[in-house]
Amino acid sequence: MTQKPVDPQLIEQLKKLEEKYEVMGQDLSSYLDGLLYADYLTYWDYIHLDTLLSLQTPRTNFPDEKIFIIYHQITELYFQLILLEQEQAMFDDPVDSQLFLKRLTRINRYFEHLVDSFDVMIEGMDQEQFLAFRMSLLPSSGFQSGQYRSIEINSTDFYLIANYQARQSLNRSSDIHEIYEQLYWKRGATELKSGKKTLTLKQFEMKYDEQFLKQASRVREVNFRQKYLSNYVGNNKVETALKQLDYYANVSWPLAHFKSAARYLQRDPVEIKATGGTNWQQYLPPRKQMLTFFPELWSEAELEDWGKKPRFGSIE
């Protein structure tokens, strides 16, 4: 029986592997033994499919509660994808307009999917089921998405995500703790009658205050606005992509939330409070916040029409 000749490329790969493991003081032969006896990797093991499908634990017997849970889990995974791109753009990538544009394009693609996917919430659940099972979720709220707040912090200078009134007297040099107390979303988590912090906000602050303050300090010089101002002013493609990100995050996405809340929570002339007691009527509409990550990219006329006319995304 003629023995098949050994592929020279295979020998070269083995030499490289041997060099790699020698540096670590390891024996390549032992690792090859492990490879020989290891089972083949399967799709369901690689993505932990059984675990993934076991992570939905409804609090009620209403079937559509599972839709509600899965949708929010999918949303958080998209947020994780956005944060992955932001982290690399801020801390790993060299100054390179094409690479920065690639990161922005990926992020905008994720946001576009998120905005379009909100039909699952707006049209994809039975209204009466939702109004019934939502009461078992108190005081939790989608407001408590720490990942989304991290995306905002990474995107711009910290003072630009303060509430509209405070933003007029703050600037990039303002104390981080002072800015933090004025962040726009804190006003959205006050009790509708008393104006006091809701339990939803108190829980959120207890979990994330320290993390957000550290993050704001960490990205102060490398957030996306600073990356743009330092390296890419005048690059039309980058500026267009940044405007898309701005509009997706600060108009299309909150408008999608607003339409969902109006679909389920509004009963003329009485409006139902959100599960966390958040003041969604004041908090969600983009016109109430006038929030923009990159104000220098928009004309006065565009800012005057902020949230009125569709520009990017399909929700408007």
C-alpha cells in the first residue's frame, strides 16, 4: 500500500505550532493528543442553544409574555454588538477614516435593525394580554437598560446627554458628578404625581452609578465625538455616518418606543402609567429632549425640525 506523501504545508504549520507552544513552555504533542480525542464541535454546543432557549422565564401564563421577553433579550444582544464596535473604535483602532467608517456602518446597521424590529412590540403582541401581564413586571422597566446608557456615554461628550435645560449651562469641562445628576433620562424616571425618584430609578442608580461615572471618565478623550473632532472633520462619508447614528439613536429609536407606549398604554382621555412609573409622555418624544451627539453636524434648520421629518430609518 502506497503511503500518501505528507503535505509540506502541513509540516510548516506543525513547526509554527511547535514554536508557539515552546514559547509558553508547553508540549505540542500533548495538545495534539487532546485534539485527537476531542469530540467534533456542534452548532448547538457552540452557541449554547439549549441554554439560550431556557432563558425565558415568564411571570404569568399569558403566551405573549414570552414574545416580550425574547424581544428584549434580542435587543440587548444588538446593544452588545454596538458596544463591541465602539470599544474597538475608541481603544484599539489606529487613526484610519476607512476603519472608523466601517465601525460606524456596522453600528448604523444594528440600529436600523433595532428600529425596524420594534414592530414586534408595536404590532406583535395581543394588547389585552400585555396590559394584564405587565402588572407582574413591576417595578422593572426597559428604562433600566444599562447597555443602552453605555452606548450613549461612548457616543458623545458627557454634558451633551444632560437634560435640555441643564445642557445650556454645562460644558465639556464640567464636573462629571455634576453632569451625571442632570442626565436627561433621570427626569424620565420620576413619579408622575410627586416628582420623586421612582423605585425603578433608585434600583438603576444603585446598580450602575459607579460604572457609568467610571465609563464617562474613561472615554472622556476618546468618545465618538472626540474621535471625530480630532481626526475626521471634513470627511463627508464619516460625517454622514455620524449623522445617521445620531438620528437613529436620538430620534428613530425613541420614536419607536413612543409609538409602542402609545399603542399599549394610552387610553383617551386616560393614559396608563408605564410599569416603572416612568413619565414616558415627557421622556420618549425626541422633541422633548432635543438630544444630539454631534450638534456641529446639524444646521439650525435641521435642529429646529428635530424629530419632525424622517431622515434615517423607517419608523417615522
